[in-house]
Amino acid sequence: MQLDAEAFEAMVVDELDRLPDDMVDGLENVVFVVEDRPEDGSLDLLGLYDGYALTERDRYGMGEMPDRIILFREPLLAIAADEQELREEIHVTLVHEIAHFYGIDDDRLHDLGWA
């Protein structure tokens, strides 16, 4: 599937807007970023949470750089056959990475069907 960076970012914003309020209302000092690929250039990683989970924070909010939730455009495009499938993969990736912000690990996400 092909989609330019601008259209992909618009789709990410649209999927963010579709997430339940109680999932996104607690996000504090987090930015969402779209990059073409992970640093290693692979197509294996769809998203990444770069920061400290709420469960790992003791004092927070005193000028720290924002945590980042990164979605990788090319890997997501590589696994999607059409726009609907791409939207679903973006949605699942957003939920997965937001869960890491809240301190939910991959094992628990797998149990919940989000990994």
C-alpha cells in the first residue's frame, strides 16, 4: 500500500480522535510522532513508546522532555493491504503504545488481545 507522509499523519490524527476519551485524557506530557522507519531501518517495528510509564514515575512535571509515542509509517504500510486494514493497524498500534504509557507490559497486552 502507498500513502504519502501527510495523508498518513492525517489518518493517525483521525484514529487518535476515535480513541475513547478515558484512554487519552490521562496522557500528560506525551507527543505523537510519525517517522518513516525505526533507527535500524527495519520494517519489524510498528510503533514505540519512548518515555517513562506512569507506574515508573516518582516526581514528574518539572521540565522533563515529553514522552513520545512513535508510529512508523513504512512498516505499517507494509503490512496493510488496504486503507481499512491500515486504519485498524494504526488503531491497534496507538492503543498498544498508549498502554505502555500507563505501565501495561507486552505480556498483559497479549492477554488482552492488543499485542
